[in-house]
Amino acid sequence: MTSGWRRAGLLVAAAALGCAALAATAGASTSTRGASAAKTVNVAFIYPKTGGLAAFGQEEYDGFNAGLAYTKGKCGGYTINPTFVDDATDAATAIAAFKNAVGQGVKIVAGTGSSGIALQLGPLAAQNNVLYIPGAAANDGITGLNKNTFRAGRQTLQDVLDAANIFPPKSTGKKIVVFAEDTAFGAGNYAAVNLIFGGKGHTVTKILSPFGAADLTPYAQQLKNSGADAAFIAWANTNTSAAMWQALQQQGVPQKLTLITGLANRASYDALGPLVQGVTLVSHYVYRAPHNAVNTYLIKYLAKQKAVPDIFTPDGFVTAQMICRALQKGGTDTTKQISALEGWQFLAPKGRQYIRKADHAMLQPMFQVQLVPSAGGHFGVKVLKTITAGNLQPPVTPFK
């Protein structure tokens, strides 16, 4: 394996997370409640407060509340009234919450930390003609799912396209194993890696472990003995990520294979840092990378809570921006809200973003970073490069 290969690790961010959502209903108010009540829109924000994606859910929750503060008074006279529901990273719970919200007249729903859950909620949005924004759920199948479903975050193909910008451009014939959990997110990463890297002459296979598996040693052993040149690691479950990295380290995988992986949330830095020294990682978002007024607002908002933005905080923030835009331009009419969002270009915490009308892909910048030693034996982020949205456009996926 060449030194160029070793240093070509990419970020395939783990994250299936999916949190954030608003649902809008502006039902007619009674005369005793007054005109202001008539302008209140109820939104259901269904997110993983608990369960395997709880850490990501908290990030989207924080970002969403920051976005609500940022957009306050800018939503065409409408006031957003969110109800926050914990889906516990469980599909049945999320579906029940979605149906309950719609049954109560809610017309805007956001959130879930899971790609698998988002893929089940999207069709319900179309069936009930409500606006649905699944936040950070990354599976590529969400793009083009239906006219009622929009993204607030990136999709897996954008992770992989970012990674392809780092991978040695002239390399070919390498064996790459996608190492992930057996979820919609894991399957989506395998499909995207196979499409992009397989198309460049590499052989792509997969090793998928059960979601939440307690013992990951057998899967780490499979990876060690796979004969692969590189491992493309895509991990979303924050409850098991430390155990996963420990299993890989115990089996000597970092010494045997090139690691192609993404920078997840800040809690993972210290575990990942020693394994990827000198390796360039793909990053969905680190708060020091974008330099714009919206990102500055988000940073200052969270600083008041003695916190800093994390990987999926901007997805929650963008969810609030999108709901505000939908109400400002479309009122409480779902069809008009959809039209208001299609083709919309706007400034988000990450930079300039664009909602592609053809399939609702969210075109957005991505970043390339390295983890470097920091004070106290910890690791911090060094930002290397910003990849513009125009260089990260997934193929158009026509609506089903």
C-alpha cells in the first residue's frame, strides 16, 4: 500500500441521524382568540431524544431552536408553535407520532434521526398532503421520494463525492470494504460507494453488523481478514461507535488497511484521532469552517448556553429556515409551501445552499479536515478545504 493511499482517507460521515421537524397548521381561530392566534402554526418535531441516535437528535434539537430564534418575525406574520416528540430511534414510535400529529391537524412535520424511519414517514407525508422535512437522515432514497418530502441536510452520495475528491485520482483496481451497520444508512453508503468508487475501477464489498450489536470483534476480524486495501467506515450509532473503533484497533485494522472515514460528532474526536493521523477526512460540518453571518449567529446563540455547534446542528437550523420560508411564501397551503421551497437559494450556517426543484436534493458545501492533537491529550479539527455545492451534485432522482 502506498503512502499516498494511507494519507487519502476520506470522510464518510456517520450519521444517519435524523432529527428536526415542524408541522404547520394554521387553523382558523375563534373570534375570542383574536387575529394573532389565527397566525400560529403547529409543527411536529419528531426526533431521537433517546435511543442509538440520541446524541445526533440533541444536535438537531439545539439547531432547530436556534433557527426558530433566527427566523422569528420573518415568517410572513406566522408564529411557529413546535411540539417535540421523542421517537426513541424506533420506527413504530415515529410512525405513531406522525399519524397522531396529522390526526390533530398538523400540516408540517420534521425530523427523525434515522434514514430507515425517514423512508417510512415520507410516503405518509404524500398520502396526507403534509410538508415533511426529515433533517439529517442521509439515505439517498429520500431524494426524489415524493413532492412533499424535502431534505434539510446532506445525503450519502454527497459524502462519497466529497471523499472521491480526496481519494488518489489515478488509483484503480483497489479492494474497498464498506464497514457499517445493517441499516438503511449502512445500505445507502454501500450503494453510494459502489456507484462512485466502483465506477472508477475499484471493487467494493460490504461488512454490515446488526444495529446496536454489543460485540463487534467478529466483524472487525472479518474486516482484518478481508484482503481489502481500504475500509470505508460509515457509522451512525453513537452508543456503539467507541466500541467499534476499539474493536478495529484491537484487531490491528488501522495498521493493515487504509481508513476511509468521515468526521462524526465532537464526542468521537478523541477515539478517532489516534487512528487517522495525517489522514484527510470528509466533513459534513465543523463550526469553525464556514465564515458567514448565519454561522456566526448560530455560534453566538449556543455560546450563551455554553455550547458549540456540532455536526448536525446546522440541519436543525436549516429545518427552521425552510419552515419559515414555506410559511412566508406559501402560507398554510401545502402546495404553495412546496412551490416556495423548490429552487430556493439561501444562506445557511454551512454557506450557500440550494434546493433542487427536480428532486429536492439539498445542494450544499462540504469540508475536508484533519484531526490534530490538542491540549490535554485531546484532538481538535484543522480545516483544510471547502468543497462548493456545485462540485457535490448527486445525480437527479425523478420523483416516484
